[in-house]
Amino acid sequence: MFKGSIVALITPMDEKGKICKQSLKKLILYHIKNKTNAIVSVGTTGESSTLSKKEHINLVMRTIDLSEGKIPIIAGTGSNSTSESISMTQKFENSGISACLSVTPYYNRPTQKGLYLHFKEISKNTNLPQILYNVPIRTGCNLHIDTIAKLSKYKNIIGIKEASGDLSKVQKIINSVKNKYFLVISGDDETALDFIKLGGHGVISVTANIAAKEMYEMCTLALKKDFIRAEIINSYLNPLHKNLFLEPNPIPIKWASKILGLINYSTIRLPLTNLSKKNKILLKKIINNFLCIKNN
């Protein structure tokens, strides 16, 4: 169900910083039209860290409603508190959500035993499918392969978004996990194609916010092992992959989405700030080059 190009959806906001419902609908229709395989609602790219709990829940529920069952919705539900993660996950029971994406607890830096028990408790307290999310650069802790293998034994822990940047982990995870249906998904656009070549199942993508069709096509070809054509598409996506992280995500992707007309405003909440003038110039050039290639 969750193979291919999965977008880490931005959260569109109006000029006052409130969630822009009109832009949200536009984004969802854009991804349905361009065959994105699934949407992650309120993950890191969706600014989960600056939304209130009420906003978080309402945004996921609105995304489910607007999608009208035409695309799977994955809710970001992770926290550095186990009880909070369980509570957030349970809010989406019987909601129509397809799965939850649960990040490793950040800031408090638990041991591997703590990480195992954290995800075990979440799994025990919900029937919803759970996707683990390992992103050490943001959380300060790294989910080890043996811990992933132990957690994969729980029937509703169905996969992992692996964003450690260590491609050597892909095959090691696949070899360590006994469940052949366990999903191993990239969390890094720049190495996503190599990740799939090594046996991965797709990518939870920032780039897909503005290049949905191309990311879908690249991932689809790669999963079919048509790597030559996948490489061609990826070659002109690569400048986007790199330059959409000129400043902390989601600053660049929100600005890029605005200039492409996908959202009405590029508003972002503090402590993140708007894209700097010099990086606007650089990113605009990269986007224009991409559009020239795309339209020729």
C-alpha cells in the first residue's frame, strides 16, 4: 500500500499563520491528479512541532475528508512522550486514516531499550498500522537494526522511514527483519533512487510537494527495476533535492510551493523564518531550470 512516492505534505497557512483550507484542498487535488502514492499529514515537513494538538488533529481529519478516499493518508503521531504518542494515535482510530508515522522520541535521547518499549507500548494500544521514523539528525537518537528487527515482530508495525543517511542500513534492515512485507522507506530525496536500488520500497518525499508527477514516475520505474529511465528523471530532480534544503525544511519548500501557485502564502511559524533573499534568487533559478527541462 505504501510503496513509491509518498509526499511529506507541507501545511499551508494564510498571512496570519492560520491553516489555509483553500490551499490544503488545492494541494490534495494536485497529488491525486499526479498519482502520488500517499500523503503524510503533519509530519516534520508539515510543521508538527509548531501546531497545537487541536490544530494537528483537525488538520489530519480535514486532509482525510478532502482526499475523499482517493489517496491514502498517513498521520504524523510521534512525540518524545510515550503517553502523548499513544493519545495522539488513538485520536485517529476509526477515522479513515491508513497508518501513523511515529518518530523516535526527540530531545530526551532514550536508550535502545527505551526506544523498543516506547514503540511497543504504542503498538499495544492501537490497531492502526505504525511506520517507525528514524531521523537521528533531528532527534539525537538512532534506531539500531536489532531494535528495528525486534519491533517488526509486532503485526501492526509495518515499516520504517529510514532517514539516517546511511545507505548501508537498507540491506541490513531487510536481512534482519523476518517479515517479508515490512516496508523500508527512504526519508531522503537525494539518495532515494539508490535506496530503492538496494531493496527499499519508496520515499517519503519533500521534493514531491512541487514535482509530484516526476517523483511518482521515478519511483515507479525504479520499483520496476527500470533504473536507466529512473536515472534520467532523477538527474533533473537532483538540483531540487539538494536546494530544497538550503535552509531548514520546510522553509524552502513552502516558498517554492508559493511561487509555483500551489499555495496562496509561504507563511511559516516561528522559530522558523521566511527564506532569505539570496536563497530565493538561487532557488528560483533552480526551479526555472527544472521547469524548462520538464516542459521540453
